[in-house]
Amino acid sequence: MGKRRPGIRAHRYPEIVASTDGRLHDMLAAAAAAASQDVIAGYAMLFGGHDPKHRAATNAEPWTRIDSFGPAFFTKFLYFTTSGALILDNVLAKKVKALSKIPYLVQTNG
């Protein structure tokens, strides 16, 4: 049997937990609750607002923006906790931006 390399993301979990000052569970629960009523509201909670030019700082209420927990991570969280949520990783974001011409979805260089 070959050795399996640990996931690239596994090392980030302690950083994410530490960045929330012990509020990770509550922040994720609030985002999931918002998303259960309106998927876009869940995305906005974790993104730090609806306006990409004026995002809230991490841990700034009423939003649940978490340091080191960007769209590639939080859209997966919403996908598994909320009916109708979609995953938006860097590859998909580039494709959507190219097709839709929506600014600020992803930087041109990724």
C-alpha cells in the first residue's frame, strides 16, 4: 500500500479555528441558518456582505466572514449544508466570470 499524502487544506484548519476566537461553530451556524432561508444570504454572510467593494472585515458582525475561509471553502460548506447552494471554486469562478462578465467574481489572474 502506498502512502497517502495529507490534503493540502488540512494544515489550514487550525488557522481557521484560531481566527474566529472560539466562535467558528456559531459563525457557521449563523451562515447556514441564513442560507436555509435564502442561499444568497448565506453566501453574503460568509463573504462579508453583498458588495465586493465594501466587504466587512473578518469576524465583524453581523456578517460571518472568516479569515482563511474564502469562497472555495465556504461554498463547499454551504453546498453540504444547504439545499440549492453551489460550489464556486477558482476554476468555476473563472468560467462564470468569462461567460457572464460579472466583475469582482474572481481576479483575472485567479
